[in-house]
Amino acid sequence: MPTHPRSPSNAASVLILHSGGTLGMDPARRFPSGLEPGEYLEDLVSVVPELQELASIQTEILFNLDSANIGPEQWSQMSRRLDAERESYDAFVIVHGTDTMAYSAAALSLALAGFGKPVVFTGSQLPLRAMRTDAKSNLLNSVACAVSGKLREVAICFGHDLLRGNRARKVHSSHYDAFHSVGHPPLAELGIDLEWNEDALLKNPGPYQARFSFDPRVLRLPIVPGNDPQELLGRPHQRGVRGLVIEAFGTGNVPSLDRRWLDWLAREQEAGVLIFLITQCRSGPLYPGLYKTGQELLDLGIIPAARMSPEAATAKLMLCLAHPDLDPRVSLAGE
């Protein structure tokens, strides 16, 4: 049996939940079949014994999926597990694949609004046992941030940044700094020291209210010049769509000369489809009232989703559809 470093008797307790992703994949099985989940993460501390120098660590394999296969069903499962263990641990780390990490982090931040304890998502671009892996540093940084005493929200720790979970986006498929924060500064920058941005932290998470259901009948729809939505998409509500995330140009504009988009959106709105408006831009404000084309969207009753990322807007729309008591215009967790 391996001997692991012992945690100090007063160390914070951290539950690491493994959901899958590259970090736990087996590098020896990369070719010819491609990377797939490995089996050695049941005792993560044996692979990264330094974790026990930071905290008292418990690990659990919640499921072991490529993150391309993680969605609302797994968000609910993760949320329920965290809710059940909320009083048992000081902090939580979720190992997750990078492809949909931003969706999951946004979803859990909203589903567990007011959770009041650190929940840090992390993963890696290379498996934990691969040469030059980023997995070890990401794990250690995640636990260090989680037990710092400063964090009270859902975050993503990756590369050199700690980001608000519902503001993060994956922006590079292979770089170690793969995530970027939309419209919000990093919560901390990770170098020799953890350099905290105190003003960026969620100060008052509010009362805890867990909600575990998501309605997945939501479409993300970027506006494309020249597209006729009626011709290409028909009537989405007739096929069961209940929510649309419209990714508009610039500050929140859509083509308006022939009114194809405006009339199509008005029909979907009248049919009971809940519609969020976001921008296709990576940075800058959403301000649909600045131009006439955007103001017409507001006049239809379409909801401007401020500077929410597409992932956060999608997750919030799914949550609001499943919980009609929620006001989609009210921020739940700094989104």
C-alpha cells in the first residue's frame, strides 16, 4: 500500500468529484481508438500525493464520461450530490472534461445559487499520467483556491486563472490556458502566489436555494446575414422548442429591413417560447436599445441577457423553463 502525506489535523476537508474528461483518460490508449476514460482515478491521492498537504481529501467517481456526453441530466446529478454533501465538507472540486465544462459550471452556479461554499471545476488538456501534463498543477491549484477561505462561488480553475464559472468560456482547443472570462475579470491569477482580485469575488451569495431540474428544449441560434429563419427553421415551437438563445450582432442587433427575423421571433414569442438575447461579440456590452434594430427586439419582449456567455444563457434558460417561479431577468449567481 502506498503511503500518502498526512493532512494537518486542522486541514479543510475537500471532496473531489470525478465526472470524467481528459484528466482521467489513459494516455496509453490514445491510438488507434482515441483517448477514452481510464480506471486509475479511484485513488487520486496516490497519483498526486501533494494534495494531502493542502487539505483532507476524499475522492468519489460520480460518473466517468467524455464531457461531450455531459448535459442537463448530469448537471442535475452533480447538483444533487453537492447538495447532499454541503454540510459535510468545506469545499468541493469537480474534475470535468474541458469541452462542456463552461456549460456545467454555469448550470451548477445557477442550480445551487447561494450554496456559499467553494465549488471549483478543473480538468486538463493532457491526461494525468501523460508527459508534460497540466493535470497535476490544475488539481493542486484548484484545491489551493478552494481552501483559501476567499471563494464562495462556483469557479473554473485552469491554467493560470481562476474564473467565475458562469462567465467562463473555452477559447482554445489545446492551449493550457484554454478558458477566458466574458465581461468579468479573473477571480485570481495563479503564479508563484495566488493573486486574488478581491473586487471580482461574489461577496454575498444570498440565501441558498437548490433547484435540480433543467428543461433541455432550448436552441442556441446565431444570426447569420441573409438567412431566412422561417425558411430554414420553420416554427420551432411546433417541434417542442421552449426556449431560444438568440446570438445577435454587436450590441444586440438583427437584420430588420425585410422584418423576416423580427416577424419570426414575434411569432415564436407569441407561441410561448422564452427568448434570450446575447451578443456574438467576445467582449463589450449588450445594449440593444442603442440602435433601432435592437430596440425593436426589446419592444417584442425579448429578454436581454446582459453579458452572459452563450453557455450561461443556455443553462439559465433551461433552469428558468423548468422552474417557472424564477424571474429570468434577475441574476442568481453573478451571471
